[in-house]
Amino acid sequence: MTFSIIVVCRNAGEKLHKTIESIRRQTEDDYEIIVQDGFSTDGSVERLAVESAGEDLKIYREKDTGIYDAMNRAAAHASGRYFFFLNCGDYFQDETVLAQVKKEISRTNGRKGVRIFYGNIRERATGALVMSNPQIDDFACYRNVPCHQACFYDSRLLKKRGFRTCYKVRADYDHFLWCYYRAHASMHYMPVTVASYEGDGFSETRENKRRSLVEHAHIVRKYMSREQVFKYRLIMLATLAPLRTYLAENEATAEFYQKIKRKIYGGLVREAD
């Protein structure tokens, strides 16, 4: 089996069903669905179990300590070659996503080692198409790694080392850097818009944005030298990072900002070709 599509939930209501429906619409059927539920009480999981009888959908109900613990638990039950984590409220961009990703995987099957395939996302909060950096290097790891809704992880990466639950907001960021620096995973950019990303969720609250900054600072010190961290902080200040963040998050300016970024990243793709 090529794909394990992992959905973690707790009292997600209709969002759970819409997310599952976006998976079921895929033209590529070489996948399983793993639903990890933290004992929902809203009836959404019971309804899903009835509607999915006989399908390749597995539901596990276990107590967890948070979203990343739930993702680890789900990964332990998954059997696909590649794991993809789709949050409740997020959807596949269209019905051809898995077919496109499988084609990209097949194109590179002769290469050795563990791999992460990643693409782009569409932010529903701003309407902007967010292109991931096509070249992952030290500065990209400091500044701008693809979110997990854009990433298909070689299952061996999650089997070897799960998300560190000491990080409440940035565990996926820490895991991506571990994959790059410690597991030496090769990163393959795909010109595919993978997910329609809801946004405005757990990590977007004011408290968690502050926590995100603290966790980011702690994580980069694990993987980068002091000199690198200092240099990249200066670059971020010099390039007006707070202003760019405002432009990216503002509905009126987000698509314009992302259009400029796509043009820059498009040049990197052409250079790689």
C-alpha cells in the first residue's frame, strides 16, 4: 500500500466528515485511512463508523495528550509506504492529488534512501496559494519549511522517530528538521497543490503564536550552530520579516505577496531543472 492518510480528531463534528469525504473522492485508491480519535462525545466518530462499514478505514479511540501524541499513535497503526497527516477541516485540493503524488514517487523510485515529497497548499483563510520552497537548505530550515499538510513522509521516518510531544505547537517543525539533519532524508518538491488548508486553528491563537516563537528558538539551536542562528536572525530583520508576515496573513494582501514569492521560487525550480 502506498499511502496511509492519517486524520486525528476530537469532537470535530462535520469537519471530520468533510475531510474524510475529500479523501474518498481521490481517483487513486491505493491508500488506507487511519482515524485517531481522542474519545469524541459529539457522535461524529460513531456516525463515521456506520457510514464507512466495509471500507478501508480504521478508527482507533485512545486517550492522548495532544495533537502530536495522537499523530504518533495513529502512525503506529499505519501500514502505508508514505504517511500523510490531514487535519480535520483541511481537505485535499482536488480529486487528483494522490494520483499526482504517486506519479512523482514512481518517477524517483530508483533513488535510494528515505524521502519526503512535498508540494503547495491553498490557504482558505486568505484565499492565497502558498508555494513551498523548492530548495531545502539551512536557511530554508530556519525560515520556511513546508507545513505537514503539504508533506508525504516516508513511513520509516515516523517509525524511527515520532513527533516530540514536548513541543505543543512546533513538533512538526522539529520533526522536519530531524528528518533533514539527522535522518538525512532527501526532500523532493512537487509542483502539486496538495491541500486546502483551513488555518485559524490551534497554532494560530495569540498564546500559541507566542509559544511558537519560543519553541522555534529552542529547536533551531538543536540543529544549527550559534553562528548560523545569529546570521539568519540578522537576515530576517534586514528583510523586514514582520512586515512580510503581516502581508502574508492579511486577506487583502496575501495573494499579491504569495504571487511575488511564487515568482521567486519558480526561478529556483527552473535553476534546478
